[in-house]
Amino acid sequence: MKPTLQTTPAKTSALTPARDPLLASLGERVRLLRARKGMTRKVLAQSSGVSERHLANLEMGLGNASVVILAQVAQALDCALPQLLSDELSSTPERQLIGALLDGRTEDELARARLALAELFGEAGSLATRQRRIALIGLRGAGKSSLGQLLADALGVPFIELTREVERLAGCSATEIQNLLGQAAYRRYERRALEEVVGLYPDAVIATPGGMASDPATFKLLLSECLTVWLKASPEEHMQRVVTQGDLRPMAGNKEAMEDLKRILASRAPMYGKAGLTLDTSGQTLADNFAALEALVLAARNP
């Protein structure tokens, strides 16, 4: 009798490469999206220019596909590359339908949709309530502290530096929070501090940390509860003001530091641009900027 080769389950698993959870999840998303499109692996291979064998490994979570390969697969599946890398595909049908409804909309249309949803879910304070709290946003060196104190004094309301509230909650400095606990922990304290301030102060001028715009959930709360003012300035003026304040770490003459500052400003500008009001403080004296800020806020409060 011809001998047969028998493979025990243990040997099979021993020969099977361990799947990385991240790659396994990616493979499942590719397989799910391909199924929704009604595409066979062969058709996907032909459309993407990626071999069936490579696609099989990708769907099984074996092999680390390059970004170029993933981009080819995403294009063939008619989806954006981030869609393959997120859990969006496993979301509920309603989330998918809402996503499709918003896809391709202009920034103005999306802004109106966001405000309508905030109103629908009761997450937006009334216009009258928002106008009583003034929140100044922007990078460090924009004048949030100096202009904020002057504006608060003129309006007769408390002035609050949110960074100080974060430090009070954490019991240590902002630098220590980030060095010891990390950026994510700092953002959690920042959210708690903002929630407390909103709850305690119906009238106030608030100077916010520059990085708040990097947390969409916290920034959404700020927009919902405050009249926000983006204090803009050129990268060069931001740098000079910080150095003038005594912080020599940025090194104004350091080309690399200036390029980093420009990248940070460019990356945050779209979110800062969601503020209700904008004031460019470049090239102006403190007195001139305060006069312009006060006029801007009073006009918004009394249209």
C-alpha cells in the first residue's frame, strides 16, 4: 500500500507564520471591501496590478505590504487609502450612509452639517451663551496671554489660562505631564480642564494651548461653548515673540527650528480657521492689536 503523508494539527500550526494583529485586521478589511464590491481575487489582481498570491497573503495577514501596493489595491477597490487602514469598513450601515452623504462636500457644507448635528444632539451652546465666553486660539507667541488679560479686564470678566488649569488638575507642570505621562495624557487633562472651565464660568476670556486644535473632540467642545478668535501671526513673528519672552529653546536663527514652526502652523491652520473670528496680529503693537480685538469681539456680540 502506498504510504501517505500525514500532517498533525500541531505541525501545521508550527509551520504557519504567526499573524500580526494589525496585518490580520488589514487583511480582513481588504477581504470585506472586495466582497462588498462583488470582486473575485482574480478580478482585483487584474484591476490593481497586484498578483493573486500577493493579495492572498495580504488578506490572510501574512506579509507586510508596501504603501505603494496598498495604494494600488485601494484604487482598484475605489476607496481612499485611509479607508483600508481604519475601522471604517466595520462601522454600522448608518455610519456608512452618513459617510457617503458627506463625501465630496465642500468645507462650507461640512461646517453647516457639523453645526446642525451639534444642535440635533444638544452639543452646542446657544449663540448667546457662546458669545459670553471668548476663547483665544493660535500658536504660542500669538498674543493670547497678553491680549486675553487686557480683553478680560475691559469686559470685566475672569481671565483663564487653560494651561494653568491643566497643571492644577495634574499637580505638575505641562512639560512634566508630557515628559512623564505622554501627549495623550496631556490631552485628557486638557479636555477635563476645558469642561471644568465651561461649567464654572459663564463669562470669561480663555487663553487656550496651541496644540488644542490637534484634538478634534476637545476642539469641537471649544467651538460649541465659546466665541473663538484665532490670533494669527507670521512664523517669524511667532518665533521672535517667544524668544523675547525669554524662551531661547526655539533659537530664532536656527533654520530647522523655523521650518518646523512653519510646518506646525501650516498643519494647524485649517483647524484654527474654524474659529468664529480671526485677527492677524503681525506687525502691530500690543495696543493696536488689543483695540482691534476688542472691536472685533464687541461687533460679534452686538451685530
